[in-house]
Amino acid sequence: MSDTRRRLLDALAAADGPVSGPELADRLGVSRAAVWKQVEALREAGFDVASDAAGYAVRGVPDYGADAIAYGLDAPYAVEYHDRLPSTNDRARELAVEGATDHVVVAGEQTGGRGRLDRPWSSPPGGVYASLLVRPDRPPAHVPVFTLAAAVAVTRACREAGVDAVIKWPNDVLLAESERKLAGVLTEMEGEADRVSWLIVGVGANVDVAAEALPETATSVRAAGGVADRRRFCQRVIEAFHGLDPEATLPAWRDHAVTLGREVRVETPGGVVEGEAVDVEFPGALVVRTDDGDRVVHAGDCEHLRPA
Ligand code: BT5
């Protein structure tokens, strides 16, 4: 999406009435003909843009797509949309290699969606598949906190959609009642010893999807009775992620987590750790109280056993 297009969308979204062509041209620093051309392009993309003597006003926004997500988005990310991709993380990686940052790649469906450890991620139409590409000025060791931030962002988006979502360590978003999975996060990065070069936070969320189209352990915002609006959901995830700095993330994560206080079994690369999950530590490690004392677990698959 061009910078002019994005600024036009921002100007139209911020206006509470019609905005005249000359005013838009002035604000965007382009000709009136260029404004008219961009407005035509928005109409082609499905926007209902009214124009009269007073100027242009948006009366309707398409359900989904780059312009629809960018319209009213309160975060400085460029949005790239594809109806279908193998994996949004893979496309974001291409952009990272080209030097881009602050981009979000969104797909309507994925044909090769991935979870952690190369597990498949079911990605039928109706889900939100979005990869955020950022370059935080942080050492690679801090990266897990961004994964936790994404889980918080998705949980907030679910709750705003009217679904009681909670987080299972480290990054699964579950429906509280059934503990079925609503969303997951896959983080990938490249870095040097002391600094992240790029970071891709990939979010997969079951929004407007029927439960039958998903694995048995999964559910969706729609199946849980929530407002299944992909556009709004995607915007909320991006905005909430952008608004969470690493220092604010852990307290927010604790507030939304269901794992703390539970008996857990964590399969780590170094073996199984069982006990009560008592806290999460920066940058995202789980503290498990075992019979042999507290163990700090940095990575692994966590299973909730029974209430502590
Ligand atoms: C995750 O992995 O939860 C991370 C999923 C990240 C997917 C996003 S979509 C956008 C971006 N592009 C990608 O290619 N990936 C990211 P993990 O914790 O490993 O969980 C994977 C497991 O969840 C699978 O083995 C299944 O059991 C289950 N699963 C697969 N698809 C699911 C779905 N749609 N909803 C809920 N659970 C699912």
C-alpha cells in the first residue's frame, strides 16, 4: 500500500464529516487528481465513498483486506493482504530480508500454516492469520516477551469480541470454559549476539470459522458466540501488540493467564517438569514449584493437569 493511500485512509477515518478534495490534497501533499485516483482505487477495493459538494466521506468499509484493516488502524504498520498464502510468517520473512519493518502480512487463508516445532496450523478461510514484522532494539534473549505480548493482544481482541479467553503458558489462547484453543502465536527471529535484527510475530486466531473446520481441541470466536469480525479483530490485535511495551507485558500476561496456580506438566527440551505453576519471570519463563524446589522453564509444551 502506498504511503499516500494510507494517509488518505487515515484522514478519511479521522474525519467526522465530508472532507473536500482540495483539503485532502493539501494534507497529503499531492494533487487533487492524485486524491481522486486514490479514491477511485478505494471504491474498487470495495469502499463506499460518497462525494458531493462538501467533499468525500466513507459510508461503508469492505469486510477485509489491506485497506479495510488499515482504515482506522491506530498503529503505524503498513498492511499487506493476500487472499491465500502458504504462510504469512514466510512472506513476512521475505519482507524482512528486503529490509522492511513495521509491516503486517495478513492472509485470508493459509495452505502451509505452521505452529511451533513445524506442527501444522489449520488455516481455513475465516480465521485471522497475521504476521507482524518489527525490529525491536533488544537482545535476542528478550524475544519471548514479545510472544507473551502477542498472546495478551489476542486475548484482549477475543474479550472485546465477547469471548472469555485466557492464556495458557506460553502463548496459547484458550476459551476459559472448555480450554479449547482459540489462537496461537509463532515467533521467529534473526539476530546477532546483542541485538535482534528482525522479529516476526505470527498470530493465528479462529475467528469466523465453524468448529467443524478445526481440530477437535480447537474452537472459534464464532462457535463461542462472539462477534466474528475479522477486520476488527485483526486491528485490535495489531493495536494491542503495538501498545504493550516489554515492561508492561508480564503484569498484563499474569492478569490474563489461566496457568498460574495450576498443576502443570511441561515437556521441555531437557525433560519433563511437573508441579504447580507459580509465576512467570522476564522474559517469559514459567516458574514451576516441584517436589525438588522451584524450576524455571524457558521453553516447552505445557499441559494443565488439575486445579492446584
Ligand atoms: C501455535 O503452535 O500455536 C502457533 C500457531 C501460529 C499460527 C500462525 S498463523 C499466522 C502465522 N503463519 C504461520 O505459518 N504460522 C503463524 P503450537 O503451540 O505448536 O500449536 C500447534 C498445535 O495446535 C497443532 O499441533 C494442533 O494440535 C493445534 N492446532 C492446529 N491448528 C489449529 C487451529 N486452527 N486452532 C487451534 N489449534 C490448532
